Amino acid sequence: MTPDAARRARDHVIHEHAALVTRIGDCADRVAATWETPPTDRVAVVEPLRATLAETGALDGLPDLLADAVEAAGDELQACPVAAPPYVAVTSVGPVCRATVADGRLVVTFELFELDRSGDEAAYRRRDCPPAESVRVELRG
């Protein structure tokens, strides 16, 4: 897969799945809004994010998004993805979707949170960016 194919996949995700991309960003906002202080433990990000994504139906939309991204990149899935590992995982950064393709793995990451190490103790914070800017697509060998 070429960088151009990854760009096509990202563009497809952003434009054709715009409502889902926005909903995923909204879920991250809802999670961050519950924090009295930024959490230092990844579980404080992952568990509420997974629950909110499931509650809103966003989690169930990720397998179709992944399949469409693979197709937009000009590749084919080797298996039908589901909203669970190894295809979809909720991490402390955000949802990560992975598909095995001919050249390796197509990975769609929603970079919603980051670990801020600028203070005395590292803590998670919500990234300040529009939902579409959180989407990263890459091929990993």
C-alpha cells in the first residue's frame, strides 16, 4: 500500500463517515467532561470511552468504517471485521481499527487523548482538535 492509498483511505473515512467521526469525538468530549482532574491511569480513559462508544452505537459502526477504508485504499479484507479485538480496540488514545491486508496491516487510529507529561505527574487530556484531525491512517508492515 502506498502513501497515496493511505491518504485515500483517510479521506474516505473523514468524508464518507463524517457523522461517525463526529460522534466518536463527541464521545471523547463526554468522557473528558466527567473528569474533576485529568486521570493518570489509562483505565480511567479506556473504560468510560468504551462504554460511551458502545452506548452511542459508535463502537458498532467501526467495523464498517474499517472495511470501507480498506476498500478506499484499493485493498481487500482477509476476514470480516467485528467491533472487538483484533479489529477494533479502545485504547487510552482512542479507538484503533486494524485490518490485515496484502502488504501488512491497515490501521485507523482516532487520536482523541494524549498523555501530557509536562506536569509533576503524567496525566491524560483531551486533544484540542476537530474530529477529522484526530483520524490517522497508516500501513504497518
